[in-house]
Amino acid sequence: MREEYTMSKQTLIVIGNGMVGHHFLEQFSQSPAAEAYQVIVFGEEKQLAYDRVHLSEYFSGSSHADLAMGTADWYAEQGIDLHLNEPVTAIDRDNRVVTTPKGAYPYDQLVLATGSYPFVPPIAGNDQSGCFVYRTLDDLDAIQASAKGAKTGVVVGGGLLGLEAANALKSLGLQASVVEFAPRLMPVQLDDQGGALLRQKIEDLGVQVHTEKATTAIAPGENARLRMKFSDESFLETDLIVFSAGIRPQDTLARACGLEVGERGGIVINNQCTTSDPHIHAIGECALWNNFVFGLVAPGYTMARTLSAALNNDTSAAFTGADMSTKLKLLGVDVGSIGDAHAKTPGARNIRFHDEQIGHYRRMVVSQDGKTLLGAILVGDNSHYDTLLQYALNGIELPKNPEALILPESEGGAPALGADALPDTASICSCHNVTKGDICCAIDAGCSDLGGVKAETKASTGCGGCTALLKKVVDSELEKRGVEVCTDLCEHFSYTRQELFHLVKVNGIRTFRGLLEQHGQGDGCDICKPTVGSILATCWNEHILATDHVPLQDTNDTFMANMQKNGTYSIVPRIPGGEITPDKLIVLGEVAKEYDLYTKITGGQRVDLFGATLSQLPEIWEKLIAAGFETGHAYGKSLRTVKSCVGSTWCRYGVQDSVGMAITLEDRYKGLRAPHKVKMAVSGCTRECAEAQSKDFGVIATEKGWNLYVCGNGGMRPRHADLFATDLSDEELIRTIDRVVMFYVRTADRLQRTSVWMENLEGGLEYLKQVVLEDSLGIGEELEQHMADLVGTYQCEWKTAVEDPEKRKRFREFVNAPEQTDPVQQWTSERGQRRPVLESA
Amino acid sequence: MKARTCWEAVCTVDDLVADSGIAVWTEDGPVAVFYLPRRLPALFAISHTDPFSGSNVLARGITGDINGEPVVASPLYKQHFSLRTGVCLEDDSARVKVYPVLLDGDQIRLEVPLAQAASVAA
Ligand SMILES: Cc1cc2nc3c(=O)[nH]c(=O)nc-3n(C[C@H](O)[C@H](O)[C@H](O)COP(=O)(O)OP(=O)(O)OC[C@H]3O[C@@H](n4cnc5c(N)ncnc54)[C@H](O)[C@@H]3O)c2cc1C
Ligand code: SF4
Ligand code: SF4
Ligand code: FES
């Protein structure tokens, strides 16, 4: 608690610690005016501002810390006095004081960033237990608690948020339905055709949709907890209800103190975000600008920046409206809506493309003279979104045959709008208000790659929607400046990994030397050698210690163990699916004890033994192999583990044998060499205890079989896996994984995890589905055959190594002094185990 | 005053691994010996100790060339060290000791400074 505020400072109070309030503080505290103010923040929620846009990820395992936008330390460093869980209850404008249940606080400047609240339609019985809204972490906690023991859930409202809530209910294992008052889904953003297609896709995913239903009452149910009665006398029974029927600006405080508010709510602001009282400002979803409330985060951020500039006496700062185009993935279905989607502009004309077979709908709204794009609707495939948005936002003149922009490419569709064609004013990242011009400036100021531009401009560090476009702009600008965007692997090969793979495969090249002589130059290096080693392993699956391959491997691959900081190694035997017999567990314990190895359980459900010297490795493995262990490839760019929950064998919720499937998968893909490590997991039901959706390949059991998720990631840059196929049988599941894995192995870049591979894959998830599920390239069987060959030639590398005296020679710590120990390896003990002495120098 | 040295026999040709390194123990401590058969000379010897981690690991790095310079990459933090000069390519303030090396019959010999006790005996 701060004792006193410096007398000379003015006080700025912010009410609301949500996304926009936080963004304002970030901007303001970096500005010169920050010196002149003591800032106090009041938040009604008990948590520090978090990323509400990604709220639903809370159900897939993200915690408040993952979603948080800042830390308490940051607030403290900035000298901001933060009061969470302390709502402001009144504003006294005459005396310039706000009150909370804990006290009264005078202000000089006041910022309202109170956001909005969910609108709950006035239906009799809407307040009983089992009825919820979807806005805060607390709401989600309540829904989650109620979902335990529930079977069905209904979302009232078929808009953007409603569909997201339906997906969340589904992920909690409920049979979900959506009830919409309008005749179609997402009435604001879509037209009838688009809405119908979206409905069909969503119903295919098992979510029931009821349109044109007005709920009149909610009463206790007969077969479920609740019964919803509709105006047409029909009814629907459900265990819980989530209201998502729109949002209303949170303007209660403003009304009570007599600030000007709009007819339908919202605190009226001018272009500087100031309200009818010059000492009070409003930003974000609670503000009404030009009779309009913006229910998206990007306009709120723009207001926050504008206000911060205005408080710094920047007279040019002005909020002038914002684009409300949206692109999103609802229950895995792409939906996009741009500008005047409903052709309300006089004289506007439509161009539509609708392919019912693959379920793609695209509509362009063009001006009367056919020269400019006014709006667009996309359902089923968002790959045209970026291009269309740039045409609309920047008023770029349309080509002569504008329909080409939405036709499939094989039918003469136009290529995406090149980054070159964009004007400097084109907004590339709306979250952080970065234009193409800003990016050019950053490059001219010395940024020479994508990472540099991101760090400098913050572009694509918000919602991430602009990542692909940003990369295009940066590449094209670098190229223009003569910076060659070099895709060469390294100085020895002017090819990408994918091209090298092709060369090796097609020309039947079996050694690094052979490849270097035919297609490269020099001697090679630590970039190309392991890359080619991995390619050779995938193509021909020879032992990695075959003489020709030894010098190619990273030390971990060469010695088949993970080097630790003092030069010793850790050993991880394979424990498929995390299932281990007591006898094997005892062997691990005995071996660890004999060699005094530090022992730790890994995140992948196995046991890691640390501190073995190079020369101990073969002896230790001899013992492990005798007890039936195989190498776990923890050192390789290859399959790590297939994590599993205990599944239907033991768990009362389980619907399939997840352990059995995990073991099958682990045994199948073990040893496979890939561009990077690959992790998998199998959960026995939608409760997802194995966290499969954070893995490269995640499998979740359903009543009918298995759902497959692909390209997820934990680690430094987490990515939620994409749902790839549903209700697969065992055979279908394995065939599908075979194909995706092989396609990844063949086409990914060096050290590219599946998550990044997917993000860079042109055409993205849809394209991958076409290749794998519809076999659009006609390579499905080839991929499967290749995998079958690899599975057939698997050998435990350690078994082969310990049996071969020549190979064992490699494990001599000092070839001329077998008794010599490494003097820098010093040990001490901690919590009952041995650990390295940390260097004191 | 030049320190006294000797040519110590450390291993035989059979111990070498082409395009890779091995570690030997010498009067001067641990040394990494590399054999790059397509180069002339083909033998290199540098200290086995990685200056960045203090650990004895350099013989286990990947060899290659960077702009024609023969190098080994540290297996721990991946810096490259010239096999000819011992200088770190990423940070020229770091360097490792280089040892002259020769092939004597099938013996590999390194020129190492004589340890105190040994020099008295010599
Ligand atoms: C599930 C979901 C998905 C979304 N998806 C997207 C999306 O994909 N794209 C997009 O652009 N937008 C999306 N949004 C909307 C986005 O979250 C909002 O636009 C954004 O959060 C608005 O920020 P804000 O600061 O104005 O309001 P909020 O983030 O709501 O913050 C307001 C804060 O003020 C507090 N408060 C209110 N009254 C008081 C008081 N009297 N005293 C103290 N504190 C008070 C509230 O408790 C709240 O914490 C989504 C919203 C939800 C709920
Ligand atoms: S995921 Fe597995 S452990 Fe978790 S509830 Fe389902 S079956 Fe049980
Ligand atoms: S999180 Fe960091 S410290 Fe921990 S194991 Fe991974 S790399 Fe090492
Ligand atoms: S548009 Fe959201 S991060 Fe760029």
C-alpha cells in the first residue's frame, strides 16, 4: 500500500481493469504525461486484466496466468495503485470523487473503461440455477461446475459469441444446442445463404440449431433440469442455459451521475474520447461514438491510444471510427464478414460463389460502378479474407473481372493481392494500429527480418490474425530493398529442406557426401548435417550409427542420450503410453541406484535418469535392454511420447481404451525421424485429462470412436490443436495419422514443429484436410506405404549399438585413458540425490 | 623463454572417426582430436574444454566449414570454433588452445607442454 501521493502530482483514476483499460495503462505509462499523474485503477473482477478474446481457451486448459495481460509486478513498477475486487459504486462530479465500498478517492481526470455486460432477455425464470452468461472467468467457473453431472446445454443467441459458447459447452462434454430468435445464425454478419451453410456445418458437428424460436419461459424440466418454453408452444429440455443474446454497454455509473448517454445505452464521447464532462473520459465497449458502440477489442485499443495522446496534449489525436470486419473460426468453421456485408449502400451489386459440395460460400458486395469492394461474406473458407479486406479498407480499384477474386483458383481465380499493391496507409495489424508505412519505416530503420519488425512495431502480437499478411509485406519489402530473402538451408546447400528431401528421394541418394558432391559445396556444417541425417533416416531408415551417418548427428543423436550442462548425459527409456509394470519400475530404480543417477519424472509420463558419463551409457543400456526397455528417443527429432489417461479400463467417464491406443501409436511411430520432435496424446473422453489438444497429434475418444486434433503445441509458443477429423475407427485413425505425419516429414522446414508448419502451410487446415482426407494430390497411398516401410524397418538403436563392439568404441570418454574421469564433473547432494556442483566462477 | 614441450602419443589411426572428433587425455589435460579426411592437413587438435560452459565436450560437436574455415560447433551452446586457430567465430574474445598434431606411423602425436614434474625428470 502506497503511503501518500506526492503533493505536486495530479490523480488519474481508471475504472475497469479489462482489456482496454489495461491497454490504456500500457500506453499512458510510457508517455511523458505519466510523470505528472498518480494513477489509481479499480477493477470489479478479482483477477488482473486478462485476454477476454481468448476466454474460451480457459476450458481447454489455459489458466488466468496464461490469459493475463500484465502482472502485478508490472503495475508496481509503473507505480500504479491497483485495487482489484473493488468496484466503484458512485461518481461525485461536483467534488470530483469516486466511492467504493472501501473508501472515497478524489480525482483530477477520470477514465471509464467499464466494458459491457451480457444482455439477458426478460424471460420468466431466467434467474434460476442452471442459467448463466459468458463474459468473465467467474462465469466460466460457474458453467464448468454446473456442467459436472449435466448432459445437455443450450445457448440462447446464435451470434458470434453464442456459437463460441456452444463450442465451449461441447468441449465440456455436453450435447449442445443453439436457440436463435432470428431466422438465421449470425444475423448481423451473414446473409441467408451464408447463415444456412454455417448452420449445416455446425449441425454436422453435432450441435443442434433452432432458429426463429422465441423463448417465453423457463421452468423446471421433467427429463432434464430445465424446460424452455417457446412462443410456438414447442419446448426444449436442457440441464443448463447460457444467455448470449448480445451485450449492453456498462454505463450504470455514468447514468447515475448524469453524464450524457445514448438512447440505447453507451457513454457519449467525442473524437478525443472525452464525455460530456471534460474531466471524464470513456474508452472501450462502454463508450458510444457517433451513436455507435464497438463490440470488438481493436477499436477499443484505438480509443485507448487516442486518449493517452490527448492527455499528453496531442491536439491531433482523434478517434475516427473503426472497421468492424471480423474473421473467425467457429467450432472449426471459417467465417468472415467485411464492411457493408448486407449491401446497404445504394446501387451496390452482389457477386456470389457457392459450392455446396465442399461447403464454401463467398459473396462480394461491389459499388455501382464495379470499381470498389464495399463488403463481403465468407463461410467455410477464409483464405480470401485478407485480400478482400485490403481491397475494401483501402479502396483499391478492383480488377476488370472482380469475380476472379472469389473463384477457386483452378477456374481462373485471381491470385491473392500482392503486398506490393497495398498503399502505405493500408492497415496491416489493426490490434496495434500498424500500417504498411510503419513496417517500411521499421525496415528502413534497420529491422532485417520478421522477428525484428514484430519487436519494433508490435504488429501481430495481439490477436495474431494478421500474421500471414505481415510476413508477406515484410518479405516483399525486404526483397524490394535488395535484401535477398534467402530460403537456402545454409552456405553448403542452396535448397530448402523440402527440396533436399525431394532430391534424396528421387535420386536415391544414401549418403551425406553423395548429396554434397552432387548438389552442394564445401564440407557441410552443424545445420545441414543433422538436417540431411534426418532426411536420410526418413528415406532409408538405416542405423544412425552406421559409419557414414555418425558425423551427421548432433551429439545427442550420436550418443543416443541428452547431453546436460556438465557434459554428462540423461537417459530416457521408452515407456509406451506411460504404462509400466512394477518389475520394470524396480529395474529403473536399481540401475539409477547403482550408477547414482538423479531421477526425475518427465512431463511425458516417463522417467529421466541424469548424470551418466559417456562411457557408462552402453553398460547402463545393456541392463535396461535386458529388462525389456527400448530407447525413448528423447534425444532425437522424432516421436517423443504418447501421453495417455487411464481411459475406459478404469475411469468411470472413459468411453474408449486410451492407454491401449496410446501404446499402439507409440509402438507404431517410435524411431521415426522428423524435422522436429513430435508429441502425441490420447484421452479416454472429452474431459481430456491427457491434454491431447496441446500436442502435435491429439486423440480424444468419443462414443463412436476417436476425434483427431493436429498441430498443437505446448512449450514456448503454445498452440491449440485443430480438430482434423471426427469419430474415426481405430484403422481410420492410424491411416489418417500416417498420412499427416508423412506429409509433415516431407514438406516441413528444418526444425519446424507441426504448429509452425501448419501456420505456414499455404491453404492451412483446409488444404491439409484435402490432401489427407480427400487425397487431392493423389499421394495418400504413397504416404501410407512409406510409413509402412519405416515401421517395418524399426530397430532399437541402443540394442544395435550395445551388440556391436565397433559402435561401442564411440563411447570411450577418453580413448587413451579408460580409467580417467572427467575432472570438471563435480557432484554434491540435494534432497537425497546427486546433482552437479554449480560453477562458482 | 619457450616452454618445454614433448610430442605425446595419444591414440592410433584406428581410434579416429572420419569427419568427427574423439577425446584424449594428455599431459596438458583433455584434448579433442578431429579427422577430416578430405582436408589437407586432415588432423586437428584443440582443447576439449568448451570455454562457455567449462565442460569437456568439444570432441562431441559437429564438424564442418564456415566460409572455408574448418570448424567444430559446441554441442552445448552451438558456437563455432576454428580448428586451425581455436578462435570462436561468434565471439573472437573467446578461444580454445590449439595443439600441433602429426601422424607418426599409425600413432597420432600431439605437441603438449611438459608438466612441471615431467620436465624435471626429462
Ligand atoms: C467469449 C468472448 C469472445 C470474444 N471474442 C472477440 C474476438 O474474437 N474479437 C474481438 O475483437 N473481440 C472479442 N470479444 C470482445 C472483447 O473481449 C471486448 O471487446 C473487450 O474485452 C472490451 O474491452 P473493455 O476493456 O472495453 O471491456 P472489458 O474487457 O469487459 O473490461 C471491463 C472491466 O471493467 C470492470 N468494471 C465494470 N464496471 C466496473 C465498476 N463500476 N468498477 C470497477 N470495475 C468495473 C468489469 O468487471 C471488467 O473487468 C469477445 C468477448 C467475449 C466475452
Ligand atoms: S479423459 Fe480419461 S481420465 Fe479423464 S475423465 Fe476421460 S477417460 Fe477419465
Ligand atoms: S524449460 Fe528451460 S530449464 Fe527447463 S528443461 Fe526446458 S530448456 Fe531447460
Ligand atoms: S490484427 Fe490482431 S495482432 Fe495484428
